[in-house]
Amino acid sequence: MSSVSSHASQGIVTKASPYTVAETLERLEAAIQAKNLIVFALIDHSGEAARIGLAMNDTKLLLFGAPKGGTPLMIASPLLALDLPLKALVWQDDDGKVWASYNSTTYLAERHHIPPDLVKNIAWIDLLIDGALAQ
């Protein structure tokens, strides 16, 4: 799917999930809780679309993180609050394939000029997503 690969240059990482959207979200939430992180919100884009009579592939956005890690980042770069808490978009494409997409750590670090010693506060997202998608 060309639209998925083209997003890498825009700082978006997209990884295939072998699970349904619901299963992927369950696995992500379990991984988040295992790391003592907080799930701040789950936005059901497709559910809201259905509520107003519009059809949309299953699409949900999970917001998560930890104030202990995020707060120092926002103190160092206040506009980073536009991108925190961290987010994972779990979505199904027109072919029925499920994906997990999120902002790359490198993108966020460059966009917000995060001091190198603080990047570690969000660099764990790759491992978290990979772990949740593992079979």
C-alpha cells in the first residue's frame, strides 16, 4: 500500500498488525499497563462516523504515556504538548489489513528540538508497539 510507505518520510511509522483492530488495541493497552504507563483516551473515529450515518473502516486512536516522562519534555519544549501524550492509530485499510501508525521518535525530536538526553523519555514507543504486534 503506497500511502503507508510514503508516510515514513513525514515522520510516521506504520507497522502491519497480524491481529484485528480490537485485538491490536487490547495488546497495546496490556503493553502500556505492563510498563506502568497511562492510557489517557481512546478515540473511536469509525464509531463516531457510524453514529452519524457515515461508513469508515475500523479506526481508533489510543493516547498514552506518563507524566513523569512527558513533563520534562514539555518543560524543555512547550510546543511538544501538541504531540503528547504519545498516540497510536490502529486502523484497517480497504483490503482488510490492520495497521498501527505513530509518530517516530526522530521526527518528534527534530520537530520540537528535544534535548538529546530527554529523547529516551519517548524512545521506548518502537519497542512497545513491536511487542504488542508480535505473534
